[in-house]
Amino acid sequence: MKKGSKFIRLFTVMIFLFILTSGVAAADFEDGDGTVENPYQIKTADQLNDVRNNLTAHYVLIEDINLTGTAYENNWAPIGKYNFEFKGTFEGNNHKIENLKIQTTTNNGGFFGSAIDSYIANLTLVNVEINGKVNTSSLVGQINNSIVKNCHADGDVVGTSNVGGIVGRAKETKIESCSFKGSVTGTGTVGGIVGELYEADISGCTVKNALIKSSGSNTGGVIGRYSALNNKMTECVVEADVKVESTTATAAATCIGGLIGLIEGSNDILTPLEVQKSKSAAVVSAYGGDQYGGRDVGGLVGQSQYNISFESCTFSGKVTAYNEKNLTTFTLKNNASQNVGGFVGNVFSGSAAIKNSSVIGESIMGSF
């Protein structure tokens, strides 16, 4: 009996240690078994936090959650990280998560840190305060091969590069019907919806009542840098109460656009990036250093290095480029502000086609 009792105790301890070291625990959700047909139901902040313990399961919010007054109110730990990405589905069910705060010195900051092969939809984040580094946003820092749909956020997001209101960096990830209002700040590659979008479509996204600001290059009302491959931007809107600006004292403020800062891609691909039924009414500004000014600044696109076509697009805001915060002309200095346009600042390479589109805003002269 004694020998058997020792064996049972030893077996129990081994099981307990396995659970701790595996990082997977049986979460006490309201209901569900984590399958697509019967996802785990989330009602409380503790249940929300338990998502990190099973990164391949399927989840649904069944109530709004306010993180104030919980164990997570001061610093939420992002769910998923490099090599341990979230790979499940998260259905917000049109509910809200309020007062999300993140303060991190690591990359991939957001409600989700890193995700792949995932589906995240129908979620609103209210009053976010995010402060991170590379790949920082409110919803997900870095995401690959996924879908982000009908997600919304308001508040303040601060990072270094690849900083976005909804997504920091997305690769082969479709972004649909998302919106952001608030401020997004970084050192470069900053966008109102996504900092960097790589080989993916984006549609139906809106940025309003926002300041999109960088201290470097590639800054856009919707996308900071768009690496395109047979892709489309459709029905995206940047409203009149949005400011898109870049300020740097020691270099040129480059690739600043009301929709997209920089478009990249291989011009061996004959199918262009298509921008359709999209518009910007933003105030787009570039403040460069004394010898540099602002370069490649446009009402819709700052600089394009890829074949691009516009159809039924409009710019109705204002575009300006400054030298040491004083309005410059092209005769001020050889390196001062240049390529500033109401539509595209500079078609650096590739071609541009425009159909049924208009500029009714104000700009300094540029490529278009």
C-alpha cells in the first residue's frame, strides 16, 4: 500500500509539472470546447487572459470587458510571440475591450503580439494606450497569412518602426472594414491602419480624428509602406480631421501620403497595384532638416516604386513640405523640398494610370 501511495503521489506531481512546463492549462471559460463549431466563450478578464494558454483554439467574446480594476489594468501582456504565435480564431462578436494598456521594450506589441494562420474579427478596442518598439499596434503587432475583419480601435499607439493603429506589420493578410481614431507615432513606417502591409489586399478601412506622425520616412493615412504584388486597396477613407506628418531635423522627411507613404514592388509584374474608390481629405505635411526639406509628399501617395492605377479616387485636403518648418520653394536649396503633389509626390519607378479621379485640395507642385 505504501509503495502504491508513493507511486500515485509521484505520478500526480509529474502531471502537475507537465502542465506547468507545457504552458497549457485547462481554462475555466463560460462554455465551449475550443473547436470551430463550439468555441470557448469569454466573459471575464481572467478568461480573456487565458487565451494565451491555448494558442490554437477558437474563441468568442460574449460580453464587453473593461480591464480597469482587474489584474491586467496597468500592463497587458501581448498574446503570442515569435515562434509561439496565435494560430486560432478570435470572434469579438461586436463586443468591446476597454482600457487596454501595454508598456513593453520588446517587439510585436498589441492585444495580440504575433499571429499566423488566424482569423480576428468583429472587435472594438476602446481607449488604448500602447507603447512598444518594432511592430506595434492596438490589435496585433505582427500577423501573417490571416484575416483581420471589422476591428476598430481608438486611443494612442507609440512605437519605433512598423507602427499602425490596428496592425503593426501584416504579411499576406487581408484587412477589411477596420477603423482607427486617435494618434499613431513612430520613427518610421507608420500608418493609420497598418504600418507595413506586405502582399495583401485592404478594403473598407477608415481613419478619422487622428494624428499619424513619424520622425522619419514612410508615413501614410492608412498604410506607411505597402509592398504590393497584384494587390488592391478599395474604398479606404482618410477623413478631413486627420493630420499625416513627418518631422525630422537631420534628414529629409520622405514618402508621406494621405493614403500610403511608400509603395514598393517588382515592376516585372505587369498587373499594377489597384487603388479604387478611395479618398483622403487629410492635411499631409513634411518638415525636413534645413538642408533637406520634405520629399515625395502626396495627397494620396508619397512615393511609388511600382506600377499603380487609380480609379474613382479623390484628394480634397492639403499637402505641404517645409524646410526647418518654413515653407520652401524649389530654389531655396538644391537639397530642399521637392516632389510634392496633390495626388502622387513622386512616381520613382514603374507607371501610374489615373481614371475618373480628382484633386480638389491644395498642394505645392509635384509629379502630379
